[in-house]
Amino acid sequence: MYAQMIKSTGQGVKSDEQMTEQERAFQARIDAGEKIEPKDWMPDGYRNNLIRQIGQHAHSEIVGQLPEANWITRAPTLERKANLIAKVQDEAGHGLYLYCAAETLGISRDELVDMLHSGAMKYSSIFNYPTLTWADMGAVGWLVDGAAIMNQVPLQRTSYGPYARAMVRICKEESFHQRQGFHIMMAMCNGNQAQKRMAQDALNRFWFPALMMFGPSDKDSVHSAQSMAWKIKMNTNDELRQKFVDETVPQAHYLGLTIPDEQLVLNEDTGNHDFTEPDWSEFHSILKGDGPCNVERLEVRAKAWEEGAWVRDGMMAHAEKRASRKAAAG
């Protein structure tokens, strides 16, 4: 979800005959449900796919702070301000956990950040949409964090140990964020007519971008098979998107809101909702950098990185000084 277009290296899933003995032993561990740890042998493709997925996930958590931080000073009550500050702080922590997990694969945080700023590594398309009203904070929490939970809970079972363990705490905090967003929407819907219209407008604008978060349709997601075989990815894009729709529609009905999809209907044969696919041309345009806020979001992140250079330099100098003292004492 936070890694929407991961391209597997190699030529797809290898057959047992195509694998080396070492690769067969590795796949056997995956199939048995064992966790792979940083010092274990792993195929280069496995390592590279993980770096891409964890890196994009980390970037999404960090960039995802920006649409919400914009509303901290404008939140309607002191309690709402405190809750939003806590949520933004949580997202920063999630990014740090994930950068640390990626570093265990042999890539530095500086390299990952350079890839973000250069556009070589993406972040979730959802964070390139503006947040125009306070109701958007409810929609982001309810829909965006709700979609995140849908994807991230299964990742607690992913095959790479550091990633799976990082997801345990992240999922607990994302669950709080989703409830916080739903509570905002519930308050808006129980308010006056203007507030309910704001809630409906936020849902209208974020519904299809939220569906895009799971990535392209399975028929167009040609790189998922290898990630599924390695248990880096636990479910297909369409499986997760369907589950999200089925769980979110009753919540919208409870709020008294209307999902902005005239084709949405409960299919009595499948028990699932039939729904309209997002505009995938819009999705690909945003991933290329042509979304409403792509330039703004990256400029803010690059500026923060540059202005924080003196802090990083000071910390590195302090660490080197301590290391020198320790070596001299030894």
C-alpha cells in the first residue's frame, strides 16, 4: 500500500529446477514460515525488493506528516490539537523504525533520503493531495489510516524479521489514528448541516485516492508474484482493496454519508461490494510527479533535510569524539 509500484528484480518466480541449492533452502525456510534475519543468507532479489518496499513505506510515513502538520495550529479545540500533534509524532516514529529496518539490509538512511529527493524512490500517491478543511483530517484518519491498517496488519507476518517486528507497534498506533479520524467524522456528521457537508466533501475527494493506495489492479501488477512467493507481500492489491471497501461502506452508512460511487452495490452472489475502479491514469500521473502537491511535498522535505544538516554534523562529531576517547582509554 505504501509501496505501490515495486518492481521485482529478475525474470519472475523461479521454478524449483531453476533455483540453486542455496535458493531452494532459502525458499524452504520462507515456506515453513521462518523469519529471515539480517545476517542470514538471502538472494539479491529478495534484499533489493525489501529495500524498495521498506524504503517507500518509510518515505510515506515521513511525507505523510505534511498534510496533517498543516492543521495543527488550526485544529478547533485544544484536545484536537494535542491529538494531532501526537499523531504526527507517531508518523515520524514509524518512519524511523522503517529506516532502521532498511539499514539492516545494507543501505544507509542517507542513501534512502537521497533517493526520495531525487525521485528515484517514491512514496504513497495519497500524500500528494491537499487537505483543504478540518474534515479532511477526519477523512485522512478514517480512510487513509484505515487503508494502511488493511495492508499493514498482514505485514506483521512478513518473512523479514526486522520489518515484521516494526509493524507490530506501527499497527497499534495506526489503529488509534483510524479511530481518531472516524471520531472527527462522527463529530462533523452530528454537527450542523455545514459541518456534515464538509464531511461529505472530504469523503468525496479522498475516496478514490484511498482506493489507489493499494496499487494497480492485479491484472496490471506484474511484479507481485515474486514478492508473494517470498512473503514480502502477503495479499494481492485487489484482495486488500475489496476488503477495504467492504469494511468501509457500512461505516459510511453509520455516519450518514454517501460513498461517491453510483456503481457501488452489494453483490448478493459474492457477498462483496461491486465498485468503480479508480482513475488509473491519475494514479500513474501522480507517481510520475504530476499530482496536485508533488512538487510542494518534496520541496518541504528537501528543505528540512538541508536545514537539519548542522544537527546531523554535530551528532556525528560528538559520536566520533566519544569513540576516540573510548579508543584512547582502551
